[in-house]
Amino acid sequence: MQSANDISIPTELQQMISSEMAWTYGILPYKEDGNDLHFFVRESQDMEWVKEDLEVILGRKVILSALREEEIERFLGKFYRRSGSAVKSEGKSTNVGDKDDFLLRIIHEARSVGSSDIHIEIYEDEARIRIRIDGILVERYKLDLDEYPEVVNKIKIKSNLDITEKRLPQDGRLSFEEFDVRVSILPTLHGEKIVLRILARDVSQVDLNKLGFAEDEKYHYLEGVRKPNGIVLISGPTGSGKTTTLYATLKILNEEKRNIVTVEDPIEYTLKGINQVQLKESIGLTFTSALRSFLRQDPDIIMLGEIRDGETAQMAIRAALTGHLVLSTIHTNSAWGTISRLIDMGVPSYLLAGTINTSVAQRLVRVLCDNCKRKETLNPTELPKVFRERALNHHHVAEGCDQCHYTGYAGRKAIYEVISIDHELSDRIKDEQLKVDELLKQRGIKKISESAFDLLRDGVTSLEEVYALLTNI
């Protein structure tokens, strides 16, 4: 009889059966071999009866292996949930019907695999829980429909929200010793959908040297942020790691001699020695109003979570002109595109030319799982036209295994495009001569597309992952 220490349940197989089915039959799926499905089953179960039922339900051949009662109970408690069932979880007895225990288990599981968000959602005939790993949602649990309202109410109570309000969106927060969880509840057709955003307080793992900057890019970036005044902007879509780069920068700049203030939405990390303000638009605490107040607080460095409109942009310019260093993010497709966006927002080009130090574009690229990636021949016609002449005959593709939750990827890597604004580029901005592609090329400034191609060539990521970046020339 196999030891429980040897059991590994792939995510793909775990999701094949419901919690109710797992507990009713006392089974754990653990292997798929062609059309055969392998299950562990309670040694006390009638194995012939279980085998017949499973083959009818699943439509495939089933092979059963007996497992000791206490071991099957422990793993059922870990991977599946059924209301009112007493199980052993994490080495101690608990009741799976306890919504506190289940909620904590989901949150800690998500945090342990580096997930950023937990999605708890209900549809007409099912409810499920998904977690976002490396930017992609992976289903982890299915819930019984009659249990779903209890889970929702428990989350509302824990985050101090109104359990009677089911028609309007609500936002709350859960606090733990080492991290916080932002709660967002949205009424949908079949019930309330919940998203839990995990906000790590520990900033010790955030290191500028480990984010993905090439040495020359890091040199030019640090040159910009170490100036006593001016603006440094990081651009990119939502979820591209801009805020993490800003926190890594603040860690470097955080010295006793400097007064650093930030306004953020949300505050993702807490930094000792830095004055952090949480945005609250509902009471009028916006980026613009906070920035206006900051200027009366004798700051040296100001960090704005995001420049969203012309008013905030002009306030940031004003702060930079009066001798402050301003760090912020903005949504544009490229580092140079940030200049056009700010001018479109109403910032006078002559003021922008005199204040912007550095413009950075950033993306996150998923890294292939070393355990399961596969090398394949590449037809050059599969590449975007501009890269077809490159000597690239092979590439790696994502396969998927239990180590990477069957996504084919394990972790992400940031890639950057860094433009340091010197006198020549400043003059171009002042005169609104914004076609500078040749000039940037002459200076050897590496575009996002080039960095993405390098990762593809080196087998770090897949063509599927970077194709959109390769076409963004």
C-alpha cells in the first residue's frame, strides 16, 4: 500500500471531479495514462462498486489503488471540500464546513504559490474558485451552490462589509500579520462575485537588481532617479510590474536625509521611513488633491501611483519645477509614447522638456517551466515579418505539468525600454519634433520587441507569450 508522502495530485486531474464526488466515493485522482484514470480509494470502500460507478460517470477506464483511511481523509481535506465533513487538514482536525478555515486555506494556498488574486464566482449551475498565477487564472476548487452564500457572508463579515447589501458593489480589506487582502464584491446575474487581491507588506524581496534591467538600462534609470528634481515615468499596461519597479526604486532612495511621500491605490507594500497615503476618491482624496497637499509637507521625493489625467500631470510638472523628484506611472505603449501622451493631456511641451529625466516602458513575460518545456522546429513564417530574417530555427513551447499547475510557465521576468532625456531629446520635445526612432536607434536604445525576441531566442519564453510584443515595433 502506497505511503501518503508519495502522493501528488495534478491540478488538471483534481478539477476533473467535484468535491461531493470525491467525498462520496472516498477517491483521489493521481495519474492519467492514455484513456485510463488512476484513483486512490479508501481501503474500506467496495472497490468494485466504486470502479463501476466511476467508469459510467467519467466514460473512461478506471484503475483503483487502496489507501489507508487516515491518509485518504487527510488528502481529501487538503484538496476537496464538503460542508459538514470532518477531515484532517494541515495535521489537525477541522470541520470543512467551517467557512473561516476554508477561507484561510484558500488565501494561504494562493499566497504560497505567488498568486496575486483569488476569484470566487457563481454561475447558473456551478460556483468556482480560481487563482491568478503568473498573470493567468487557474481553477482550483468547485463549490456547491448552496454553500456559496455562506462563503460570501463570511468574507463580508471578516472585511467589515454590509452582509444585507447585495445590489451594489462593495470594497473592503482583510488584514493578516504579514500581508493584507483587498476585497472587491460585484453583483452579477447569478450572485455576487468576489475578487481578493493579495497585498504583500514584505518589501525585502523587491530588489532592483533582480527585476530584469540590462546593465546599461539600469545605469540610465538610476541616473534619472538620483537627480534632485525632475520626473521619472514608468509606462505599461495594467499588471506589467510598474508599481514593483517603483517600490524597488524607493528602497534605494529611502535615506534619513530625505522626506519621501507617496499616494497609492492600493498601498501594496509598507516601507519604513516613507509616508504613504491611501487614495480615497469617495471623500475627495485624489492623486491631484494629495499632490497639492504634499507640496506643503516639505517633500524631497514624491511618488504618485498613477498619472491619470491632465490636472494630475500638470501638478506633477509643477512639483518637479519647484525642486522635487517625482516618480509615477502612466499607461502608454512605449517609453517615447509617454511624451506624446503628456502633451495630449495638456502639458506644455516647453515645461515637459525641462522636467522629464527618464521615460521607461515595461512588460512582464512569463518564463517557461524548465521541467516540461519542449523544443520544436520553427518555421520563419510563424514570426512577425520584421523578425523573419533572424537566424532562429528552433523555439521552445509550453507543455504543462503538475509543477507549473499545467500552465507551462513558472514565474515572470520584466523587460524594459529606458530613454534618458538629454539636451538633444529635450530640444526635440520642446519643438514637438517627436519622430525620433532613428536617433534612438543610433543610441542603441533597446526596444521592448528586441528584448522579447532575445528571450524567445534563448528559450526563456515561448512565441505564443511574446508574439504581441514582437509586433509592437
